[in-house]
Amino acid sequence: MDTDTIKIVRMLAENVDFFYGSTHALKNINLNIFKNKVTAIIGPSGCGKSTFIRLLNRMNDLIPRSRLAGNIMLDGENINEPNTDVVDIRRRVGMVFQKPNPFPKSIFQNVSYGMEVNGIRDKNVITEKVIESLKKAALWNEVMNRLDESALCLSGGQQQRLCIARCLAVEPEVLLFDEPCASLDPVSTKKIEELILGLKKEYTIVIVTHNMQQAGRVSDYTAFMYLGELIEFGHTEKLFTVPKDKRTEDYITGKFG
């Protein structure tokens, strides 16, 4: 890796294999995730993209008979050590899912929920953080007079930005986006993409996407996965214009996928 590409590594996957029972879903994944950069993960359906991203905040722990080999590091520490506080890992590494999943509560309560669960009781602190998070999620101007309304009344794009605000309120270090625009219209998609570009100034971001144009627009680095393997990883522009592996070239040119 040349000196221009050496950045601070926020997260690291090292010799990672993952199994669903006897199914070998991920095979020897090695990947650096750089601080304050957007890393896109692309590849056809079933290649292991979502499985991998869920390892980064231990969401796969919830799957019966699943098993991990290798290391997932966050700031140099293995997040799978037996004494690791999983709740804290999921606070530090927040996730936004493919389908917006607001709670059946008010807009304000959706954003404040994580703080309250973490023991914050000062109403002024909570209110300030709710406003700050909604502003960071580019939603404040649209909901500032509606904070007591149900979050379920928001549009799909607004609900997704609300879920982002909910993540931001608990002060994560890394944001994981698993196909965040898959169910959104083009206007809402553009807003989410603009939001991601702004958020990387403060956060490290990983986005799983089927949309290669989206990967090209928002990411600094791209990882191409196929059949559970990491085929190629590098600067997005270079990977899309001069891929090193024939499988990468075939995928990005539409020969399969």
C-alpha cells in the first residue's frame, strides 16, 4: 500500500471465516476500514455482503449455530473477546438497515431512546442531543414543529434519516449502512447519499449496496465480494476503471450479477 493510501485504520477484518451451521458463508476475509472514509461493499446477491457488515457490530451473534473464526478489530481491540461489552460495541458501531425501522413512538422519542437506555436522564442534555442529531441527519428543518407526532407518519426517506439520527444520538464511531436506499425513491436516495458524504467528516462509514453508481458516488474505497470471498479491494475510482481481477471487471460491466 503506497503512502498516499495509508490512513488510520478504524476497523480491521483479519483472516475472517464465518459459518451458518455447516455453510461456509465467508472465506478468509482481510479488509481495512479507514477512519473518516466511506467503504462500499459490492457484489451479487448472496455473496456475503450483509453477513460481513453484521460481523462489524456483532449482529450475527443473534443467529443460532453461527460461528466466527478470525478477528474483527475496532481501534486495535478484538470485538469478539469474551469480556467485550456487546451493548457498547453496538453503540460504537451503529447500523442503519435496508428498510427504515422507526419505533412506534414520537419522532423525539425515537431519537432519545438510545440515550435513555444508556442511562442519560438530564432532559436538557437529551433535548440538545436530539436536535443536534436531527440536524446532522438533515431532518431537523422538516420535523422541528412535529417532534411529538408519530414517527410512522413520516415518509420512507424521512424515516430512514430518522433512523440515522437515532444512531447518531448515541455517539457512534462507525456507521454501517446495509442497502440504505433500496426501498427509497430517487429524491430520497439523493438526500441519503448527500448525508453520507457529509457524515464521513465525523464518522467512519461502511455501506453495502447493489447500486454500483451509488458506490461510485459516495465511497472512497470499494470491496468486491463474490461467493463469500473478498475478490478485490482498493480506491473506488481505480477499482471501477482498472480492476485487477477479471471477476471484478465482469461484475461492474454487467456480465453477471
